Amino acid sequence: METVWLSLSGVPYFLLYFTLAAILLLCFARIYSWVTPHHEFDLIRANNSAAAIAFGGALIGFSIPLASAITHSMSLLDCAIWGGVALVVQVLTFFVVKLTLKQLPARIQQGELAAGIFSAACSIAVGMLNSASMSY
């Protein structure tokens, strides 16, 4: 029974880190949808697969380094700082991909799956590199 109580003693820390992660994820989703010229949520509601794939890839690409920040952080503040770094890197990734693939937002708005998949793949790849770089 002592083992159970010992295990449950970690629940408050779980709740703190999970709440921080959820807040950072919501902030990322809001900021990302604000800086992109297309309206992700409207396009997704309209059944635009390219927008859903691109936005989903960005969420995954942000969540991967955020998970690393949670795993490697020494405190909630440390986690929040590295979560902020991950957020900035992932938003910058959109702008780099936009420069690489001409008319990316328009192509996503038109539902071009190739553009959405390429954007998602770049977001996830950068997220993985971002995560690996956080293993301090």
C-alpha cells in the first residue's frame, strides 16, 4: 500500500506539468493560426484536408519538443522557458517553409494535399530536431 501512496504523490506534479503543457499548446495553436495568412479553423470546418494535415503536423511538431522540455526540465519555469523556445522555433518553421514552397497558404486554402503534407512533414521534422537539441 505504501507503494501506491508513493506513486500517487507524483499526481500534483503531473497535473502542474500537464496543465502547463496544455496552456502552451493552446497558446501555440492560437499564435500559429494568427501568423498564418489562411484561417486554419475555418478551413478545417469546411473539410479542407490540406489545412487539417498542415495544422495537425504543426501541433505534433510543437508537442514533440514540448514533451522533451517536460522530460528534461528542472522546474516548471524551466519547462515554460523551453516550451516558449519550441513555440518560437515552430512558428519560424512555417515562415521558412512558406519561403521554400511558393504560395503555400494559397495552396493550403485550395486544398492541395501535397502542400499540406509537405508543411506537416517539415513541422514534424523540425520538431524532432528541436526536441533532440533540448536534451541538456
